[in-house]
Amino acid sequence: MSKQLVVLDTADQAACCTPITEASLDAGQAVDLARMFKALGDPIRLRLLSRITSAPDGEICVCDITGDAFDVSGPTISHHLKVLREAGLIAGERRGTWVYYRPVEANLRQLAALLDAPALVSA
Amino acid sequence: MSKQLVVLDTADQAACCTPITEASLDAGQAVDLARMFKALGDPIRLRLLSRITSAPDGEICVCDITGDAFDVSGPTISHHLKVLREAGLIAGERRGTWVYYRPVEANLRQLAALLDAPALVSA
DNA sequence: GGCCTGTGTTGATGGTTGTCAAATCAATGT
DNA sequence: ACATTGATTTGACAACCATCAACACAGGCC
């Protein structure tokens, strides 16, 4: 478990493998963040989110996206919306006959900040 | 403001469903972007990327992450690194005995920009 | 050449996921 | 109460994925 190749006397190979002390993400955070990224890891869900976030009123009716340019059935759309919802990226609300979805901007920004963090883009 | 229930008589259901004209992402872009997001959709890969991007020299030796805090076997680490590499998020290079990985910042920033785009975070 | 160590690949396996048809729930109107 | 339309759930199935053990490859050292 001690890794690398030991090498006692000469410091040569020791040039590799300076310990990193487990920087940044711990396992717990990684699980939550990965759940959100995984929800984005499907073309249809990405397009759904795009439609939701680019809606003029900040929300969109499900009836605007079912049976439209997405070549999947209604239940499949509903399934993908559920994945996005349970990941915390969108929130849905029923008003009368129709259901409206809007983005959860705080979580979306959290992901953006992670990919844009100094630790990720610094030299 | 625009849609929702209204409901006149003949045009009844047409009150909902104002077409959106397929805003923002097209199907082609969505596939490429989803591939990158999917690569981030695993806790281990997320922690791997975190280690890589937070390395002091901008790159990290694989020997620094195998057999370490990740409770998975060596081949599994190698598999996840391959997924990240083929998604275009990291790049690897062999120098002598060891292999070094560094982040592909352009693509990481592209994802961050997408989640931070006006269409996504605007009021 | 052989031996060792660091990485990556292959094959197999159990679990997860995307998809649809059919059934179900919710709200409205007849 | 009944029928209708919007949206979700359930059940089933094929495809994919994460994981490991075993093996193969690469480079340094004897």
C-alpha cells in the first residue's frame, strides 16, 4: 500500500510521487456533485435543461416540450425531467392542468463555479 | 404571463404551448457536451479530476493516485482516467516510467461557461 | 538477456440506465 | 358521474457501465 518504489538512498525516483494530501474534494461532496453532473450527462436532458433555462418567463410548461423536437415518447421526457428534478437542477410545480419547470440556479452556479475554480483553471 | 390556463372556447388548448423555436442547444452540440458531463458524473472521476487540477505543477503522476485514498483497484483507476481522457477533460503523457496527467482547461471552461451562460443564470 | 515495477488492456459479472407500452393519477369540462 | 387531456408511474427489456482478476505492455535496473 505504500506505493511507489521505495528507493532509499538516491533521491532520483523520489522526484515523482510527492503526496498531495488529498486536496479539494472529499468523498462526500464528490457523491453529491457527481449526481448533478450525471444528470447532465445525457443529450436529451441537456436539451431539456436548455429549453427550461432559456424560457422567456424563467419557466416552461411541460406541454411545450412533449411531442416536440425530441424524438422520444412522453413518458421518457417525464423520466428525464424526474432525473433532473431529483438531482436538484430543476424544480417543478403544478398549476391547474399543466406542470411548469424552472431551473434551480443556485445549484447550476455551484457546478459552474467548481469547473471555474482557481484550483481547476489556475496555472 | 403568456400561456397557462386562459382557455377560450375554440382555441382552448392552444393557450398553452407557445412554440419555443428550439432555443440554444442543438442535438449535435448536446451529444458532445453530454459526453463530457457524463465523464464528470462519477464520484471517483470527480475526485480524480480534482486531484489533477489541484496539482501544484499543473500535472500529476498516476502513481500519486493509485493505491491511495481511492478504495478501488489500479485497473479501475486506469479505466476512469481513460474515460476522462476520451471525454477531452484531461490529457496524459508518458515520461519514462511514469505517466502524467494534466487538465484540458479549454474544455473545462467550456462546460463552466455553459452552466454560467446568461440563458442559464439570467434573471 | 532477465527481473521488477508502473500503467493499461481484456474478459467476465452484477448493477444501473434509457426507452417504450400500458396503466394510473390529476384537473377540467361535459 | 363520465369523458378528455396533461403528466407521471409501473413493468419489462436491451444496452451500457463500474468493478475486479488476470494478463499484457513499457521502461528502468541487475
